[in-house]
Amino acid sequence: MSTTAALEESLLAAISALPAGTASAAGSAGVLQGVFDAQVTSRHLDVVARELQAAGRGFYTIGSAGHEANALVATALRPSDPALLHYRSGGFYAARAAQVPGSTPVRDVLQSLMGAADEPIAGGRHKVFGNAALSVIPQTSTIASHLPRAVGLAIALHRAHRLGVSVPWPDDAVVACSFGDASANHSTAVGAINAALNTAFRGLPVPVLFVCEDNGLGISVPTPAGWVETAYGSRPGLTYVRVDGSDPLTALTGARRAVGYVRSERKPAFLHLQTVRYLGHAGSDAEISYRTTTEIAADHARDPILGTARALVAAGAATPAELLTRYRELRAEVDAVASSLRGARTLGSAPEIVAPLSPRTPDAVAVAARSLYDESRGGEPATLAESINATLSAALERDRRVVVFGEDVGRKGGVYGVTRGLARKHGRARVFDTLLDEQSILGLGLGAGLAGLLPVPEIQYLAYLHNAEDQLRGEAASLAFFSTGQYRNPLVVRIAGLAYQRGFGGHFHNDNGVAVLRDIPGLVVACPSRGDDAAAMLRTCLAAAVVDGTVSAFLEPIALYHTRDLHGDGDGAWLSVDGGEHVPIGRARVYGAGADLTIVTFGNGVPMSLRVAKRLAERDIAAQVLDLRWLAPLPVEDIVREANLTGRVLVADETRHSGGVGEGVITALVEAGYQGRIARVASHDSFVPLGSAANHVLLGEQDIERAAVELAEKE
């Protein structure tokens, strides 16, 4: 079994035995001195991580031991090149920090390992490599989840510079992202790399460097020898460079060649960095259960630190004794910092932990939202779709950072015409089509936000989101959390969803499952039911993205897009006028002033409930309808207030009975101590079938009316 002691003993013995060099120090020897320091520092941090855990002072032991050749990649890049790093890229982080005076990589990483509240990027929330001053964007990097964002950033850089937006990085920057060989098989990586190649094939700049750190294992599962090169070594449009991390001189040459190609050609490259993995996958991993002692020992000869030491000694730049002394000096430095952090403060309360998730500055958001209103529109009554279109157009006109994109949103103007005319009016740099891949659409949004843009991606149908929802859950919503707000995702994702479409359906086009959105921490979920609310709420979401870095899912009821009438054909009662109002996040809307019953609903449920309320009035039952408008956070204050006014609450929930929005409404009432009566009607726990069969499983007006009468008449 590879233990820290055995690994160190093997390394130091091998360095001691290196033959003295005869060449004079020249060429890359000076660079390799810095590389050696970064690699050894990273190795010591991995060892100390395990010691801290054993002592109860540390909490993370997935280390970089064996991967330290990634320090060579850092030296081939500039500190102004944004980097999204694999969790084994410790050598890269140390080498990048050495390029920026005043950096404290040892202290950064140790505080991260300890969950220290004063750690400079995540503030003790997780162990990540991240530092705004180093252009290292914090990533959890599991299953290559950060690659779509990296590709999105690479694509967005040129667009942002072209639009004159303030960009944190220069126009010749290279976006670097590292990941493991096992993750290279994940659909996230495959899709991201395909998106990069597809975009480059269209002639657009995509300056992204994919760095596959290949140690030949995915926890315990071997990667077949030659597979990574077979999969990526001959892809049209993808420059492929393979280097051996144990041979630093050739690896450095290869890394520089790959970086130089991306920087000059603005096209993607794949750097295949062959590494080894020491000390198992993580602290609890019993490597001996799936690897032989012979295999483990054989890898000691491929130690990247040994390779760098060998090159330094051969160049006459250092003696073995000098390198061993430096090795021990660096360990002493790490120990000294670890000692100074004894008793470091950890996060002390739930409010402190969640503070970066969803900051709210409603007054500033209100001002920003009103600035996006176009007074010249004339106050004409409009449908939901027309209102969204006009609001997007005004935002594009008034804020050059706004970009609107997705499948079919450009030339066609969307499947339902919601973005019709926007590309022609505002240009294809601002409103454009993407490839058919929701993961890449969201990844582009995540990258565009980092590049200083205000992205408004469209997901064509709610059901299409589910294959890519980790880009919202694991990437968009978590970035501010893992960077204490130093990096944000100013993102408004438009999603056409819910059910009740006539003549077109099936569960891929009628999806009433929103629970997956409502349980993402910090994510705002907006659901307007009519045009004036859609306009006001969309402006709020855009303003909150700019002011607070809010990530919003703007859920648009498809069946209401072009609805004009409410009670009868031709009454035009569902048209509305945008008066430039601002709707604060988490505030509901009340229709009517009925004293007998409060119907709490949203989306398609609003016009259904209003029709029911009219019929109830004919039976002398005075009902008011509360439109939630915001599904996360719920307008709890408004719900409780209106519930107490009538003492009877009917929740009309078009989502599913299990996991639906209604569960949250009822819970909010119970937790607030509401003493009145409560009833709920919801759609069945079913996918939505085709045609009239959908009526059997979806909430209907007759369900609402029946429950309302029963509740109102109950003593």
C-alpha cells in the first residue's frame, strides 16, 4: 500500500541517488526551480492534509500527489488566463500563485482543508482551488461539471470584448480547465468538448485548453491504456498534445505548444498530461484492494517531483543535496503555517454559512429594474408572449451586456415566437441560436456571466432541462457560495414549461414537475401568468442578476403565451398593459377581495381559479385569488396575511401532488401558526399523456370548484 512515509522514502532516496550533472544551468532550468518548489509544496500539503484529518483538524484528503506535473501547465500560461481546476491540480495552484506577488498558497490551501472561516475564497465552505487575484475560478470539478462553463467562458470572451463590455481578462486570454481521465468519459465532458469543436467549426473563437490529467484510474476502475488518445487524439478541429508528466522538459515544451496554439489561433486544444496517482483516491480509499503492491511500487519511479529533480541535477542547476534541503525547508514552511492556524475560526452559524447564497438588496434592484422599462411602448394591451418579447427588446436596447440565446431563438424567433424579431432588431451578436444541447446552453450562460455579460439563455421546454440541471444546481447556484460572492452567475434562464397545451403534448412538451428547481439553494424561480407580471418580473430578475448576482429560472407557462381571453371568446380579459411596475422577489398578487375563501395558485391555475371565483360568486361565495408569482422563495408573508383574512385556504396546484408547490404553501401556513381551514387540489403523480387523456391527470377547473364549494360550506 502506498503510504505517505513509503512515498517520501522512495522519493528522497531516488533524489539522493541522482548522478551529478555536467551541463551548465540554462534553458528551462530557472523555470524548473519554480516548478520544483510548487510540486513539493503541493505534495507536502497533501501529506499534511492527512495528518490534520487524523488529528481532527482537517476534513478533506483528495490530494494531488502524483499529479504535480500540472505545475508545468501553469508556467506555460499567464496569471491573467482564467483557470477552472480539477481537484488534483494543487501543483498548478501553487505554481500560479508563485507568478503573482503577495500570494499565500500554503495558507490558502491549509485554511481550506481546515474549513477555516477566514479562508480567502470559499470561507470554509468547501475545499476548492480558487483565488480571484490568480484568475482561478473555484470549482468542485466532479464529473467534469465545470467544462461547459469553461467552454462558455471561452466563447463569451470574444463576444464580450466585441460588445465593449468590461471583461476581467485580456482579449487574448486562454481559458484553461483541467479534469481527470475518468471524467473524460462523462457526458458532461464529451458534450462540452463537442460544443467547443462545433462552435470553432462555425468559425467562432473558442480559446479553451482542455487539460486531461490522466492517472489511469477512476477511483478503482482502470482507464484502458490508450483510450484517451483514441477518443481525443484524432478529433477534427481539436489539436491534441500528449506529454509525460515525469519528463518535465518535454512536458513543458508540449504545454507551451498547446497554449501557444490556443492563444494565437483562438481554437481549442487538448493537452493529455500523463500522470500517476499516489495515496489512493482519498484518505479512506484502500488502494491495495484493487492494485497490487508491485503496481504501486512501480509508479514511484514516475514521480513528477523526481522527474523535475532529475532535470535540475542533469542541467547542473542544483545538486541532490540542495534539492533535499529545499524539500525539507518547504515542509518546515508548511508546518509553520499549519501551526499558526491552530484554533482557526470555523463557520459559526447557519446565517453565516448561507450568506453568499442569495443576497438581497431590493431597493437597488427596484431602481435597476425601472431603468429597463421602455416608456415609449405606448401601453398597448399584450399577451404573455408579447410582453416578454417587448421586455427583452427593451433590456437589449438599454443594457449592452444582455445577450439572448438558445435553440431556435434567433432567426426563427423561438418555437412559440416569443423572441421573434429580436435578432433582426438587435443583431446576431446579441440574439443568437445555439446547438441543440441544454448543458451547453447553460454552460454558455455560466461562462458569459463570468465574462461580464448578462446572459438570458432559453431552455425550449422544461422537460429538456432535466438532462442538464446539474449546471444550475452544481455550478450556477453554487459559485457565489464557494467564492463568498467574489464570483457570481448573473443569469436569467427562460424556461417554457407547465402543461395544458392543446393539440400538442406528451410529457416532453407538457411538464409540470418543478420540484427540481425549488430545492436548489439560492435559485429564484419566477412564474408569471399574465403579461404585465411577466414584464415586471423579468425586469426584476434581470436587475437582481446585475445587482446581486442572482440566478433565476423564469418559468413561462406555454399554454398562456398567446391567451387573450379569460371568461369568454373575445373578451380580451387576459391581455394586460405593462406600466413599468417593479415586482419584488417573493411578493404575490391578489385578485379580488372575497372574504369567504382564498385560492392560492400560480401559472395556469390563475386564470382557472379566476373563472372558478366568478362562478362561486353566483353561489354567494366570495373568493379571492392569490397568484404566488414566485415559486422560490415563496411569498410566505402574503400567503399568511391573505389566509388569515378569510380563514379558509384552497391551494390549487397544477404541479404534481407529490413534490408539488402546494406542499410548500401548506407547510408555510402550518409553520406560521395558521389556525384556519386548508384544502389542496393538485395534478396526479403522473407524466402528462397525449391529447384529451391529459385532462384525467391534470388539475382542472372542476376540481378547483368542487373543492372550493366544499371548503366554503364546511363549518
